[in-house]
Amino acid sequence: MRASAAATWHAVHAERRRLVADLADLRDDQWRLPSLCPGWDVHDVLAHLVDTARTGRAAFVRELVMARLDFDRANENGIVRHRQRDPRDTLAALEEASGLTRTPPARLDTRLVEAIVHGEDIRRPLGITGRYPRPAVVRALVHQLRTPVSFGGGRERAAGLRLIDRRTGVSWGHGEDVEADTIDLLLAVSGRRVIPERLTGRGASRLGGTAHGTSASGEASHR
């Protein structure tokens, strides 16, 4: 395995394990809270993460064909497949799958997007602060900026904008400024709603307005 691939998988595996630890003591009612993914509660997103952790290239193609090439249906089927009656059993399944290196036929950086964006889909409604390695968040953001919305990215959402990391001053793109923490830029570009106060600059309302709750976590197959 190449060094860059090994580093990516190390970050993904570590994030899966951090999420398991963060969710270990949830109350029963917290599993039913709406996530940042419309129509999915916290437990649903967790089951989706189990599904994607266990799905390799061949299985991805097979499940997509079974869903008649409907990505949303394939996602819903995956949730049904891995959502246990007791959410703690679903959490145990993610812990068991946390070290797997399976991926659909997509760029490996999609695994970072998957882990980080869905991690926030779960954590933010629960009031849990996520802590992610900055290099991983930057790679996920760069991937989303390069990838069309139709393939799960956010290129069109950031068109005509200059995104600025509030902490470092590093920027991406050209146009009206949007300044925020990198994790908030990643979420907004990925179609998630971000609290307006977290985004500043002349382009902030534009970027915030493109986040209408539809998802894009790395490729067309994911919310």
C-alpha cells in the first residue's frame, strides 16, 4: 500500500473509532434525533457508515444494480441491511468494521469525506464536538471542490467564491470571500446547513444558501 493511501486509511480508521467512542453512552432517545441528512436519524447514519465500511467495489456495483441504478435506493437498502434493532449493536458493528479498507470504485479521498461529513451529521445534532486532523479535513474539502455535485461533490456550490480557512488564511478558489473554519467550509460545500454565524464574508450567504440539506459525502452513491 502506498504511503499516501496508508495515511488516508489510518485517518479513516481512527475517525471510525473516535465516533464509536463518542456514541458509546447515548440515551435511547438520542439515537432517534434527526441528523443533518434529511430523513435520516442518528441511528440511520450510523447504519449507513457500517454499510459503506463493509462495501467493496464488487458489492457496490452489485447493490447498485439491484437498486436499478438508483443511488438513494441503494443507500436505503444498505441502512435496512445494517440497522440493528438495538443501536448499540449497530455501534458494535461499526467498531468491528472500523479497520476495513474496502471502498467503492471512487477516489480514496472519498473515504475521508465519508468519515468526516457523516461524523458531523451525527455529532452536531447531539452537541458533540468533533476533532479531526486538519490535513484530513483539507483533503476532503479539496476533493469536494473538484467534484461535481452530481457525483457527490460540491464544485458548483463553491463556484465564484474564495473560501478562506479562518485559522490559517489558506484559501481556495476565486471570487467573493467566505471565511470559516475548514470543517464548516467542508460541510457547506457538501450541502450541509451550517449556522450562519460560522460563515462570514460577502459570499457567505451564497454558500449558505446552496446548502439545502441534500447530501454529498464523497460520491454519487452517498448522501
